Amino acid sequence: MKENTVTYHIIGGGISGLACAWFLKDKKAKTIVYESKKMLGGRAYSYDDEKYNRRLDNAVHAIIGANKFMSSFVNNEEWEYTKYFVDSDNYTISTSLAENKNILYKAFCNMPFDNIAGRIKNTILKLLFPYTKSKRKVWFSKQNLSQKIINVLASKSDDIKLGASLKNIKYEGKKAVSLDFGDFEVKLKEKDKVILALDNHDCAKFVSVNTLEYSQIVNITYFTSQTIFLPKGASFVAQKNGLADFVFVNDGTITAVISGYNYDNKMENLPIKIWKEIDALRGVDSAFMPEYKISYYPKATIKQDTISNMLRPKNAKTEYSNVFIAGDWTMRDYPCCMETAVKSAQRAVKTALKTK
């Protein structure tokens, strides 16, 4: 790198932060990603669980064929073309997307269909329908989030600093001049730029953005000693009128996803209720419930209702000329997901490159 090369300091090693480095790889710029945790991925990563002695994803993450950027990480043989909607009231099975669109919208936005902002619904509609065969393809993580996506994205960054938690940004006038990480400080050169690829509340500590409310999500993974079969041999199904929205089967595990779950201090009853739903889906009556792991995310996504949507940023700029923002929450009118996180990164990079 030449001495006068512009350095982009990317705060946050999640999808949006790593995607920023990805889009800057051919722009004759140096990129440094700072991540406060000891691992990359933000809300999407794999880890080694000592208790269960196996590799696990922190939660099930899905990519659909309409996700043009994220789908590039998936091989043809890894896609699922068919999904079933099972009505838990009478256990009838449907493949009609039109009849079950509410389930899909809830999966995208982590909240009930009627509460989702109309503009976000329109965006999803434009992306998905008509739901062609290629757009209908679904890939879901199978303990391979880091290997399949995160590590590949990270390979484009020039430098990654783990365990680097931003404490403060020093400003002079309308420009950032240094980054304080507690143990060390980074002084910015004249043309250096900063991209804050952080959670909404964390980002609000450093620049002026509206603080938004969150929706929760729960994943319960059961560890089975035998192969579990869902209706019609599917590897995943969506459930209508049930507590769990989606059920995914992987080698030795079965995971239920409960979107928009409101924590009420009764989490201990949830695994039993969900396992009974899974039994009913399978048409069996298990003698016991297997071991399980609960992953609860109180800040899974921002709320995506009309009020929250209007409070989201209009663009990637901040009040400071060399500081920009990225993250799915920054994209007004878009659902919060990995593909939107990438779109936000693309926008932040374009904006930063155009700004002198």
C-alpha cells in the first residue's frame, strides 16, 4: 500500500462491516475491520460448543434465491426447491405461497404481517413475486455460517482486529480525527474514512441517529440420536397457527424458530411446548424430550412497523463528513436480513467513495 492510500476504518465485523471491506477490495483503499468480540459475524456465526462437542450456528439463517449477493455463496446442490406450510390446527399441508404469504412476511420481518410497514411489504413483494422457481430456492445454515459466508467475506479485508471495542470518537468540527479503543488509539489521516457497521443503539453512541425498538427471536435446537422426518420428508417446514414459525432438520439436530417472541420469564416451558408441536408435525408421541439449547435474541432485529421504518436513516451519511453508517437497520423500506445488510454496505461504500 502506498503511504497516501486512503484507509477505511470499519467498525463492526458483522455481515454489513465485512461486506464494506468486500466492496472496497478493488478501490485502491486499505480496509481495517474492528470487531469488539473475539469472533466475526455479528448475529451470524458458527462456534464450537463444548457441552455438545460439536460445531453449531448461533441461529438458523436462511438465504432465498432472490438474495442475489448472498446466493452467490451457495452451490446448486445445496438449495431446497420446495417448502410446505403445515396448519397446526388440522395438520393439512399446503404449498400455496399466496395463501401463506403472512408466514413468509413474518419470517422476513420478525413480526406479524398486520404490523409490518406497507413500504417494507411492497419491497418484499417486488423481490419475491411472481415467485419463480429460481427465487423460490432456499438455503438454510447447517452449522456452516462461518465457513460458508463469514470467512469468505472476511478474506477481502486487509486487516482485522478482534476484541477491539470502540469507546469514543474524537471530532474536530465536522470531522472525526481519532478512534479510541481503550487499549489503543487510532489517529485518522486527512483522507481516512470511518464506516460504523454497528447495531442501532451502539451506533447512536457515536453519531446522531434515532434509537429504535427491537423485535425478539428464539431458536431452540434439539439434539437427537435418530433421524427426524418432517412431513413429506422435507428438511424444513413453515407452521401456520403454531408457536414455532419454522422447523429445520439437520444432521443430528432439529431447530425451531419462533419469530417476534416476547420474553415473559417463562422460557423454561417453551422447549416442551415446541417439542410437542414437532411431535404433532411428525405424527408421533415421543417418550421423552431430547437435550436442547435455547438461543434468545432480544435485539434480533429492529421493529419494522410504519413508525420505526420512518425513523430509519434516509442514507449512509452522518453529520460528520468522514463518518458513514451501514447495517440492515439503516435501509428504510427494506426488511432486516443478511441481503439488506449487504445492500447497506454497498450504499455506504458508494457514498464514502463519492465524498471528498
